[in-house]
Amino acid sequence: MPTAFHFAKARSILSVTRGFIAQAGFTHSLTPARNCTYGCSYCYVPTLGFYGGLKPADWQHWGEFTTFKSNAAPLLFNAIRGSEVIYCSPLVDPYQPAEKEGCLMPGILDALAQNPPSVFAIQTRGPLILRDMRRLQNLAKRTTLRVSFSITTNRDHIRRKYEPHCATIEERFDTVRQLRLAGIETFATLAPLLPCDPELLIQTAVAATETGIIADPLHIRDAKKHGATTRATALRISERHGFLEWHDAKFQAGIVERMRIAAEDAGRYFAIGAKAFSLLSQRKETQETTCNLRNC
Ligand code: SF4
């Protein structure tokens, strides 16, 4: 697995959101590294090019290396004013394989615990997040902390075709369960939807979580004229294995409807797109804010 990594100093660490993430209610995004060593075949990020703050080497060699922002933690500590609703991250998985050695997230979580924002949502598919459990629990006492854990299919042979460097589906659901049992509010985020058994995937997500279900089909140019979209690598895999309908808007709508019915039959809220991701951005009272309000 390619896990080459570099360190470089960043000038700033929080970006004001726009587009999809802003529509979901986030005011800022935090991206701890440039380029992601998961290298998923469908990843939208390299299709952004310069607009994602990437260098040409990043989108030309997506997934082959990453560049950590070495000063992320002190920059973050100084940047936070307390009202920020932060999504981490639209451009990289903070628990990508290289994070095991790069080890940036512990410092970031400590900085957040010392100077907490209003909401902090972690988007990941990395079981490595369990390494930082004590820090996550500490942060959850100080702010609204949510983990949105990406699971793309219930079929592991499909996972191996489209995202071979990611953990197995079983390990990902197990990680969701461990986070939930440790008291971390954790969502199963079924996105982007790869070929799957829609009802089975929903049933497994319902069993592993206590929250609403977030989902999103693969982005397609027909439905989204501008901005990030599915990488050509995934299209070639779909073509080779007879899965091109998973890139068709009408077919996707049928799958989403089947998932909505299955989720609602199980008593769970289900949504797609920015409406679904807005489940992650709502502030709730934490132990410490409640305590402060009661003056204890
Ligand atoms: S984990 Fe996310 S950011 Fe990383 S390559 Fe996969 S889709 Fe892209």
C-alpha cells in the first residue's frame, strides 16, 4: 500500500465553506493534508484540480503520497473563535493510511479540546480513528463532536474493485459499533453508493448505529454540470464489470428510494445530499456547556 508522505507548513488551516458543505450548515472546513493515500478510484477531490488547493502532482498522482500540514495544530488553536461549525475534511480522509505514521490528528484533537469550536464533524473511513478514542471522548465533553463513517457497499468484493486500500466492510461496521459504544455520536454514511444490496446495506447500518442514515449516489456529470465529480478510473471499473447503471440518474433514484423505504420501515430518518449531511452540523448541548449554563 502506498503511504509515502511529506510535511510542509501551511499558511492557514480553516477555510470558509461554500457549495455542498456550506449548504449542509458548516461554516468552515479543516483539511490536515493534501492528497489522500486511500486513493479511491471514484474520489471527487482530484477532479477539482487547483480549485481544491491541490498541486498538479496531487491530481496527477492521486493516492500515491500525501503532504501533511505540519503546523495544523497550533494554527487551529489560534484560529478558533468558538462559533465555528467545522467539517474535517472535504478534501482528504483525516485517518488515511499515512496518518498512522504522520500522526497529525492527535495534536489537532488536543488543540480542539483546548479551544473548542461549536461543532466538529470528522468524515472518515479509517479504523485508525480508534487509536484516538481517549482524545475523541475528551473532545466530546467540550463540543458537539460527530463522526461520519463512510461505508460504500455491503459487498466486500465490490469494495476491493473500487477502493482496494480501504478497510473491509466488516471492519468498518465494527469501527462504527466501537465508536458508538464508547459514546461518540457516529453516523453510517453510505456514500458514494457503489453496487450493493440496498436493503441489506440499510439493515446493517441500522443495526450498527442509533442515528439517521446519510447516503449519496456517485456524482455524475449529467446531474451536476460543474464542480467535483466521479474520477474516470471508477467509470472504467464499472464499465469492465457491467455496473454502468450505477452512474445513471434514473437507476440511482430507484436505489435511493428502496433505501429510504428500508430505513423508514426500520424507524430511521434517511436523506441524501446536503440535507443528509446537515445531520452532522447541528449544535447540541454538551456536558460542559450545560454545566456552564447552570453555573455549576
Ligand atoms: S478516502 Fe475520501 S478523500 Fe481519500 S481517496 Fe477515498 S474518497 Fe478520496
